[in-house]
Amino acid sequence: MSPNEIMILRMAAELKEVNKGVVSGRTQISSDYANHLLNFLVKGGYLTRVASVGYKLTPKGIEILMDELYRARRSLETRIDISCRHLDRVNEEIGRLRNLLEEQLARA
């Protein structure tokens, strides 16, 4: 799914209902392209048409957004894990240098 499509699904989740004017205004894409994306998302089952010009998120659209968030969370957890391991190594080096300093001060 493209970034623009995800952005539209996020808008629909936030605003409860979107239309091509809202999508076009918030994303700075043309009204025609917004209409094309909205129709594509309806055909894919991610949005449903309401009234004559509005669109709402479907359960399938919500699942796509949840998948995106799960992917983002896994990425953040990986970065946090790497950072924690790096922090552990830095703390070990600080401890080693502290011990070295104490040994040299004791000899002086």
C-alpha cells in the first residue's frame, strides 16, 4: 500500500469520515488524484462510501492501519534493544576506566 493510501486511511480513522476535498486539502494532492485514491481504497475494501461524497474506514482498513503500527512498534523495539546493548557496553567501559583510575590513584 502506498504512503498516500495509508495517509488517507489514517485521516479516515482520525476524522471518522473523509471526502476528496478533505484528502486533497490535507495532502496537497489534486482533487482528481484524491478521488482516484478514494475509489481505489473502496474497491480494495478499505473504505466504504457513505452518503454521496463521504468515505469511512472499514474493518479491513483498520487492520491495515494496525499492521502498520505493529511494524512500526517492532522497528522501535529493535532500535531500543540495540540502544540498550550499546548503553550496557558504554557502562561497562566506564566501570573499567573507573577501576583503572582508582588503581592508579591508589599507587600514587
